[in-house]
Amino acid sequence: MTVRQYFKDKPIAADYIYQHPRTYKRRAIFSIDEPLSTIRSVNRPIPSNYVIHPADKTSDLSKVHVLTTKERSYIQSFPESFEFVGTTSSIEQAIGNAVPVKMAEYVAGVIMSQKKE
């Protein structure tokens, strides 16, 4: 599923998003028309000295959106009503380290169905 499809009810105001890479040898700018890579536990703005990676989906940084903490939580399938408590850094780390909620629900359901047999 693409980011655009996932956010159909909550559109993102740009066609490209930035996810801070582990190293600058990796791309950081993704199209919202592709699946997103793993949500990391850091969320930083685009550095002023960012060098466009050959695999980045655009070189025009004015067209790039940095996902908000809330948008990142939606990608991890936290419900809109979920309230995080703590510092911005601790919340970002919790979101990045989380097993996506819908995935955890699915795995738990499979485990529970096996217990009934």
C-alpha cells in the first residue's frame, strides 16, 4: 500500500516525504505513491546541508514534507485517539520502536485461535 492510499482520509500536503536516513549513503526522500520504509525512532527536519541522493524521488526540497509525529503514529497504525505521553524524543522513539498496532492485533488473533484448538 502506498502512503497516499494509506492517508486517503488524511491527505498529506506534499507528494514527497523526508525520512531521516541512518547514513547519508541511503536515500531519504520518498514519493507518497510508494510504500514507505520502516519508521525510525528519530524524526528530524531536512538538514540545510542535505545532499540529494541519486535514489531520492525529487531534488526539489520545497516539495518535500517531513512527517509529523502524529502522521508517523498513523503509519504505525496507532488509532487517532491514542495519546502519547512524554517528551517529543521519547514519543518518537516509542513510535519508531513499536510493532505496528494492526500487525500486533493480527498476530495476537492467530495465537488466540490456536489456543482454542
